[in-house]
Amino acid sequence: MDRVDLDLAAGERLAVVGPNGAGKSTLLRMLATLLRPDAGTLEVAGHRLPDRAARARGSIGYLGHDPLLYLDLTAWQNLDLFARLYGVPDARRRILDGVDRVGLLPRLNEPVRTFSRGMAQRLAIARMLVHDPPLLLLDEPYASLDAAGSGLLDAVLADTAAGRAAVLVTHDVAHGVRVTDRVLVLRAGRAVLAEPTAGADPDAFRARYEALVSR
């Protein structure tokens, strides 16, 4: 990454878009404490990275195209494991509420190995939220979600009452504009455009984006 300045307020949702190799996933992995920045400063939820990475992780909910679940454990066992790792109070209630929210309560005690790919991704939404993180990091999270699952994730992003900030990396530029407050366009590791999405026409913005990254 080169000269990328990013300041995300509580409750703000940011779409990060760009062509392959632009640095989108690299940026997200640095925010997730999985990569160390070579230069500059990085702070997540008030914790300077990489020095306080362990503390920052408790403030992050991550969802990518891989659901990051243990296939031989049940839905309950997966969420219980993550709840214990994060020291979630009233974990039983949060797990049941989360599984119900993603429509998987009837499959609560079944191994994830028996789930379809879309069901596993819906369970991963519950995993991401089980510890009520103030920051969501989303890397192409709509992969394998059907319309109902995509609607669930849209609802999570639209839940402004929760006060969560979110960074959404997506190739679907128009959809990213629809569900976020601000968009950042990366090209070759640099920010080439950053602007609010309020009032923007998603299809018109996609046309601008395509012209911008094709230069």
C-alpha cells in the first residue's frame, strides 16, 4: 500500500473497490492484524498496530469468502468455541439469537460438514457477530450467498442502531455503493478516489469507476 489515508468513524460503512491486484485484500488483512504494514501508522479501535494487535482482534468481526468454521463441529459448537475465545457474556443467548437470525436454528446441532456452502456462509455471519464487535471487515462476503443470505448481510450493514463500522471489499461496485456511506477506489496499491456514496447513482458510479481504473 502506498499513501492510503483512511479514517473510519463509528457506525460508518466503507466500500473498498478496485481491479485485481489493487491492494484491497492487503488493506483488509492489515486491518485484521494478519499483515504488518511496512510503513506509516495503523490503529484499529484505539489500538496501535502491530504492538496491540491482540487487543484489537477482540474488536473485529471478520467475514470472507471462506466461512472459517470447523466442519466436524456442529453450528452450536462452532459458535460456542468463538464465544469462549472472546469471553462473550450470556453466550448461550447470543448464540441462539445469532443462529435464529441467520435462519439455521433447526440445524443447530448438526455438523457444519452437512451444510451447503450458502448455509455455512450464513453461519459465518453469526460467527462474525457473536462477540458484538464494533468493526466488521468483509472480504467478498457475498460469495456463495443466495438472495436470502445476501439480504441478511445487507441487513447487518444497514443496522445503524448497532453502531458498527464496516469495511467492505467487493468486486460488485454498484452494490458496494448501495450498502455503504463512502467508497474508496484503489489502483496499484494507491487510493485514486474517495468520496461519499449518499445520493450517488450506483450504475453511474460503476461507469465512472471503470473509466478510472482502465486509465
